[in-house]
Amino acid sequence: MQCWSCRSEITQGDAFCRFCGKGQETRIPWYYKHWGIIALTLVALGPFSLLLVWRSPLLGLRARWTYTIVIGALTWYLCVTTYQLWLRLNALIAPILTLS
Ligand SMILES: [Zn+2]
């Protein structure tokens, strides 16, 4: 078993890490939990929440890659959509600007 904070080997059932002193299991920060990562991704961090995904002690390798692919696809979709919207707005505004 590994400490979620410093990744030192600790014994299963230890309430605190004997190396860094961080509490185990029950004290894992909310932003490393599933709903915390999802909320932060949608509300604030976007693709930067991948840092949390890869640092989270709660996620296995498969969950990490799943999050990475989903967040990457969402980011890509948002970028493409924003770019298309920008092009459309430009096309809409261009004739108005050249009227004067
Ligand atoms: Zn530790």
C-alpha cells in the first residue's frame, strides 16, 4: 500500500503515513475524488484537471486513461466549436463593418 501524498510504502490500515504524516483514506482531498475532478473539469480547470487525474491516489491506470481520453475529446470539441463560431461571427460582422 502507498501513501496517497508521498507514495511511500505504508502498512494497510495505517491511519497516518509514517513518513509524511498525512492521514490516509478518509482524508484524501476532495479534488482527488471522482466528483471533485469532474466538477473542477467542467467549472474551472478544463484540460488542466488532468494534473489531478494523474496525481489522484484513488484512480487506477484504466480510470486515468479514461479520464484523459474523455477530457481530451471534450477539450478538442470545445476548441473546434469555438473556432467555427468565431468564423461564423466574422462572416456575419464583416459586411456590417464594411458598410461605412
Ligand atoms: Zn506519506
